[in-house]
Amino acid sequence: MESQECKDAEAHLKRAEADLEVAHEAEKAAEDEIGVAIHEIHEAEEHRHHEIHFDVDGEPYETDKHELTPNQIIVEFGKMNPADHYLVQIVDGHTDNYQGRGDEPIKLRNCMNFQIVSTGPKPVSHGPIITGVGVFVDGLHSLGFAPKNLPDRPDHIIIDYIVQSGRFAGRSVRLGFIVPPDFPMTTPTGPHVSPRIHPFHPGSDLGHPLGGVHESQAAPFVQGAGGDWQYWSRPCPDWATGKKTAAAYMSHIYRLWETQ
């Protein structure tokens, strides 16, 4: 007959075995939780690496899609209507025009830079020129331009510009801007253009592109930068309700050249 001591030892052994089984189950559950966590980390890393970062009108966006059409970019990120807007891509200060190709897929990659251009009319104005400077220069740098200011005139900005569309496409010009002190609340009223493209015609009766072409307003650029200059009185439309960025203003400049 078993002694009480043997019975106690056997009971103790069974309890130990049961505890060990519980420990094994807890260990397996912990390993499963670790496996799930590692999988989630890998998925997050994979998702992060697959995200594409790009700019639209100077503002940063991201997507996990590798292709988007110009119209999708205009609607999803610009919150605009493709019926009266089209997309351009800025590459090293130059542009690739997607007008008429709104449904053509674009293979996306990091650091792409897009502008949305309005096809609306461009009014002519006789308003005064407001001087100043602000974040406009930084915006031009981010677009690939190398802005310089006139000597002793930090608010008078000049860039080299290659016309991308319209009848002057491929032509190298200089553009000058007088930046108001409250940019981006107020937009430059230019541009100033060198060399002269059109005959001087200050009146607005001819409309764009021949009307509102001034000589006297361009005098500071003639004196400070040399060469022939003229001022085009072309206010940027919808500035009050649009995206107030240097990229948005350069979309306006792009459109001015396209509609020559």
C-alpha cells in the first residue's frame, strides 16, 4: 500500500506537470503575439516604403498608388475641376504639359512636383505695383529656379525661364517680379519680361496678350539688370480663393506664355 509520502509526491508531480503545461501554453501564446507584432511591423514598413511623396501646387502629399492620371491628381489632391484645369509636371525648373492627356496614367515616384493650371481668362489691370518680398523666393527655389534680387532692391526678383508652351516655346527669357510685403496674402502683379516680346500698349482694350504692356514700370529692371524689359499687367486670377503659393503663381505665369 502506497505511503502518504508517495501520494503527496505524485500529486506534487502532477501539479508541476500541469503548471508546466500552462507555462508552455503561455509561452506559445506570447510567441504568437510576437509573431503577429513582427508581421504588423513588416507590413507597416512595407507600406511606408511603398508610399510615394510628391508636391501639388507647392503642398506635400502622399499616396500608396503607383499610377495616377492627371485628372485624378487634379480632383483628389488639388480639389479642382479637370474641366477647366490641367496638370503640368515641373522637372528641374521646366515643365511637362498634360493638357489634353488627363486620363493618361503617370508612373509616380518620390519627389515629383506638379502644378495645376487654370484655363480661365487672364484679365488686364492698371492697378499699382506693390513692392515687397517674402516666402516667394523660397517657393521659387523649391521649384528648381535660382532667383536673384536686384542690387539694393531685395523685393525685385529675377529668374531665368525657358518658355514651355505657346508660340514662344523653347525661348529663354528673364522674368522679374516685385513681391508685395504680405506675400502670400497678396500676389506679385507682374511679370516683367526681358527681352521685349510685344509692342508697348498700356491700354487694356486689346486684352491679353497684347494689351496692358508697359514700359515705364520696367525701369528698375532695366537699370538693375540691364537689357530691354517690359511689364505685363496680368493679375493672378482667383488668388483670394486659391492656393497662395509660389507654385500657384508660377502656374499663372505658365498659362500666360501658353496663351500668347
